[in-house]
Amino acid sequence: MKTALGQKISLVCLVIGLTTLGFLANSGKIPRAEAASSTAWSISDLDNAVITTVHSGFLDGWIYEIKNSAGTTTYGDVYDSENIYSDGGITGGAEAVRLDITGVMDVVSIQAGDTIVLTGDGTPTDITVYLPTLAGDDILWVADDGSTYYDSGLSSLAYEAPIEISISLDSTSAYDFGVIIPEQTYTTSNNVRNVTVICNETNGWKLYVKSTSSNFISGVNTININSLEWSWNDGVPSWTDVSTTDTEVRSSSSPTSASGVTTGMEYRLNVDFASVPASNYSATLTYTTVCQ
């Protein structure tokens, strides 16, 4: 787990009442602590291509042709600045992808860090491709993290993709167990929080959850945080105590798609008989995702 450059994003959830969930989240692009990927993004079919920022003053100023590495098949193309994808051919198997960028009604003029988003049947399926400064026609080869190279062997780096990482919840509304009767168990299957992670790191990502304190708190009264348990909601529940240390919720050795990977988090609560006075108790949960 690389953390030298702070490659982690946290999301803070408030558990109240017994109990409510709100959240605070942020996301970003983080400089890499390791070399860009030198593994080609390989496809047999391309579904879409979208230029993130157009520059040409003409609808057909220059063309991006997405081809196989040998240049014998054009999977599809898109013009700057028209930015409408035209589908092309397919190959019999997955082949490395290259971009042929050619002036038509305008001279190619691309700024360093410009991007084009490609969607195909590779891994990942959606990829943000990062472009170098170009002031004329050129050919670039695409790595599976979105980095680009000047050669098919992926040894001459054109532009290194930053690590993109984000985390979000599907709802900020109250997450409340309501009135609790001691020695009963309360679940929240109708109020699941879906946590979505987006990470383009080639080696994948991990998602953690923890409490920022060891207790639910109401004034001087407390309930141990271990009374709260979590589980995924996409199968037979397997309950795990919430603790004050990061507990791995999910992980992958591959990057996510552009839309991310969503994990449904469900909680249940157990309170001992007469353990504390009746009141509103709160605690804070933190979700953290890191690139591996």
C-alpha cells in the first residue's frame, strides 16, 4: 500500500441517535509514487470516444483515429471539435490500442494533460487517456492506466497518467436506528449506504471502514462501538464488529471502471440490557480508500 504521497481519500460518516449517517467526502488526482504502467490497453471492439476539452475552431479540425497497434484496423474515430464518435471495425482478439491524431481542416494543437475518454471491451472498460503537447500529426500508444507512449513497446513515455481516486456515498440523508430496546438486534436493510470507489491505479485499491472513537457518546454516557456491526448487502450477511482501526471492507487488484465500484454497506446494532441511560448517542465512521 503506497502512502508516501498521501494516496488515500477518506469519507466521514456521523452515526447518531441511535443512529444517523451524514458524510463529508473529497476526491482528486494524485501524482504517482511509481512508474506509469507499461502494459498496453488492449481491445477487440471500441464503443465510444469522447474528447474532454476541444480546441479546434473547425468541426473537423483534426481527427483521433483509434486503431490496433499495427494500424490495420480502425476501431472508431472522433473529430475535434465536432466530438461525435463514429464506430469502426473490430479485431478477432484483443490487440493493443494506438491513437493516430491527424490534422484535417486545422493543425493539431493539443495541450499537455488533455484527455480523451475511450470505452471498449478491455480492462478497464472505460479509460481516460492522457495526451502530451502536440503541435502536429502524431501517433501515440495507450497503456492500461491511461498513460501514453510514443512507441508500441511502451518504453518512450509521452504523458504519465496521474492516479485518480475518489469515494462517495449515494445519500446524505439521516441514518437512524430510532428507539432502541436493550437486548434486541436492529438492522438497517432498508437504509443501506452505497459506497462508490473510483481508482485508476493499475494495481487496484482497497476500501476500509472504522470508527473515530471507541464509543457512541451522549454527554457523559457511552456505548461501546463494538455494539455496531457491518456487512455487505449483496449476499448472505457476514457481520463484523466496527472498531477504531481500519477494517478492510473490499479490495481489488485491478482499477475500477470510470463509473467506479459500488459496495452496499449495511449495519446492525446490539445494546446490552440497562447498560446506559436512554438518550441520543452518536459516533463517527470513516470510510477510506487507498490505491495499492
